[in-house]
Amino acid sequence: MNRLGYKITNKRRFYTFLIILLTIPLIIIAIFSNQKRVYSSTYDSLYKEVLVKEGDTLWKIAIENMPSNYDVRKMVYEIKEFNQIIDSNIYPGDVIKVPIKYAPDK
């Protein structure tokens, strides 16, 4: 009877090949499983909706809705990011979401 099969001539090379073959899919799975949602901060944050009135600006809305000792520029940036606003143009009748910020502990 003739046995068909492979003969391992170099065991070290064979085991190295097996380790690499099994490691690559694990690395790929680990990379893709650690990906965060693109809008995770938007969904996880608390916010309140503000109706834009005549004369309102992002700066004014940020000042009215931020805690004391908080940087206005940072709040404006966060409002823009939260609402996906590219420029600073807002119009009466727009409803924008303002992230709720709490005063930092001293």
C-alpha cells in the first residue's frame, strides 16, 4: 500500500510557519475589534437642544450654557463638533444640540 502525504524535513521551519499562520488572523481580529464607533462621543454625551433666535451666535450660546471656569473657545468647538457644523454660521429657527458640561471639581 502506498501512503500519500507530506514529509516534514525541517520541523523548526514548519512550526514557525504554523505560528505565523495562526498569529496573523488573531492580529487582524484584534485590530478590527478595538475600533471605536465614529460618533461614540456624540451618542454617549448628554445634551440639550437650543432653538436659535435672531441675533444668537455660537459664542453667545456657549457662554449661556457652559459652567463657570470653562473656556468659551473650547465650548464653541465642542458645539460645532457635536452638531457637525463646519463654519460658525447658524440661523434663526435652527435647533442645535449643546453638550451638557458640569463645573469641574476644585
